Amino acid sequence: MRQPTPSLVGAFAAAMAFCGTYAYGQIQAMPPYDAAAAGDASAYLGNTGQDQFAPQGGGGSSAGGRTMTGYVAQSAAYDGVMQAYSPDELGLQQGTTAGSLSETTSWNHANYADATPYAPPATAGPMQTQQAYVASGSAYSSSPYWSWQLMPDGIIYKSYLAGVREPRLGSQWFYQRGHGWLWDSTLGGRVGLLRYGTNDAAWPEGWQLDVEGAAFPRLDMENGRDLVSVDFRFGSPLTFRKGPWEGKIGYYHICSHIGDEYLATHQGATRTNYVRDAIVLGLALRPHPDLRIYGEAGYAVWTDGGAEPWEFQFGAEYSPAEPSGILGAPFLAVNGHLREEIDFSGCFTAQAGLQWRGDTGNLLRLGAHYFNGLSEQYQFLDTFEDQIGVGLWYDY
């Protein structure tokens, strides 16, 4: 047989060297061969036997075929375009030809659509990074990426659970010493208008502008459920949260009105034109996701009807942060409210019972209610009240 000329041999060697260099460059761009990863890939693809993953048409060993199958997972975007390691990298038996390797790759290409893609474990990158606030073995987390959001889901600075003048839906049925049974309700809500922060509905971080409003009627259950009085509140707080810290600064207006039925049944009763337009500053800390400690100061820039500028609120809450099951979880909340108009006296409120929290942070509570101090119905701001009863509350 005629032997190849030296020039043809040289050309062939140069071409092979070029192809080898290119293949090696592709291999370098891929993760190093890992036998454990290859085994995981074969198992993931449903390895039921050696022959299933053996190269078709002869050539390489069955073990080499399984190794190749493991690295099928390294395809680009799983579009069926296979990238292969060199025979040495694949661990094929000595003597495996380029043809058998090509046939193995062709078999993988033809059957790839039938296989469930296997994604090798990715290294942590910026898109996988999650920032979490962790305390005492419990955590809630949100994406670290902030963006502008119109009408966002969720509230950053949540209402004080035991604050009786916070916007929510709720009712308390209680016995007031010296009078009898009364029914106080809160008919209101609070929503976000604009946020620059994370898009986590349950525990968002960032800055958020809210709008809030509520009515606080009182009915006399001893006298045909007559309307005794009703206070109205409207406000717009700018809130912030980062990790365990929460803050708010905002404006609110509150005014008080006496019920016509109460005036008709109580000779000599008169209406007090109680009004406050106030700026408030609040700060809260969560040393644990389930525990919140807070304080708030308010200064009224406009007052009438006996209102004075300064007021202070403070309190603590235990309320599990994670979504609850059908059985719920316990909660406990206390709140103190001091007002300049009554010489910085005020009231103390405590509530305890069961809560049910949804995936977006909304909260339903059922429990006992206790109030002691000067009335939060501002038509009777200097009247002492001692209440004990039950309540049902829904917070946004």
C-alpha cells in the first residue's frame, strides 16, 4: 500500500493539533470532571442498567458511555447541542476511536429530548444570594435587590397589635366596670402606594409610602346598641425596614364625634370638637423575628377641643412571623399610650390569644382584651375605663 507523503502527514497532524487545541479549550471552559457528579447525573437520568447508557454502534466501554451520559447534563441551555470531553477526560478505555466517541455523542444527541435534564449544582452567584435576618435559630429573608414598585403588596411598618387607635378591621366586646357591656369596633385598613425596596409581601425591606384610614365606633349593648360615639382617623406614613430595624415618619388627622342616639338619651351631654393633626415618629426593633419592641412620639401641629400637642406610645409584642397552620399560634401584645392633654396620664392595653398568619403577612387574631386607663374614645377623654372582654382583629 502506498504510504502517505510527508506533506500530507504534516497537514493531517496540524489539523488534528488544531482540533485538539479547540476541544481542550472547550473542556477548560467546563467544570473539571467529577466522578461523583457523573454518577449523580446517571442516577438522575434514570440509570436502570449498564447497557442503557452504553455507546451505540460499538467503540467505547459501557462505563465510558455512562460517563458520557453524566456529562450530557453540561449541554448549553439544554438545547440538545452537546459539548464533550476528550476521551482521556472521559476515562474511556485506551484505544477508543474518534468514531466511537462521535457515535456516543450522536446517540446522546438523538435521545437527549427523552431524558430529564440534569443541572449540576451551581456555585453561589449574585442571583442566588439571599440576605437573611437570623436570630436565635429562626429567620425570615428577602431578596437583596431593591426596585420601584407601585401599589406594592405588604406593609413594612405594621400596626401595633395592642394599639386601639391603629387602622385595621376588628371588634372588642367587653364589660366596662360601672356601666355594662360595650362594643368597640375598628373599621379601616392600610395599603402601600409606592415602595423602593424588595418585593417580598410578607417581610419587605426598603422605603414605602402608605395611606391609612379607619372609623372607631362604640355601641352600647345595654341600650339597644345605640351609637355612643365614633372617632375617625386618616393618615399617610412613610415607613422603612432593614433587617431587625423598622421606622416611620408620617402625618395623621383624628377627630371625634358623639352619637345622636347618645345625645337623645343623655340629657345635658354635649359634643366636644376634639381634633388632632399630628406628625409622628416611630421606631421598632425585632431582636427576634417573633418579637417586636417599639416606641413612638407624636406632636400635633393643630389641636382643638381640649387636645394638646404631645403624645407617646410604647409597647412589646410576641407574634410568630412564619405562616401558621389551621391550629394557629399564640400571641401576646401590650401597649401604653400617654397624652399631654391628660397630664401625661393615659391607658394600658393587653391582648393575648391565638393568631393565624398568611403567606403575605396578613394576620387574624382571636383573644382576650384588657384595657385600663382614661378613655380612647376622645368624646370622653378624661373618663376612666376598666374593660375586660374578647376581641377579633384582622391586620394587613
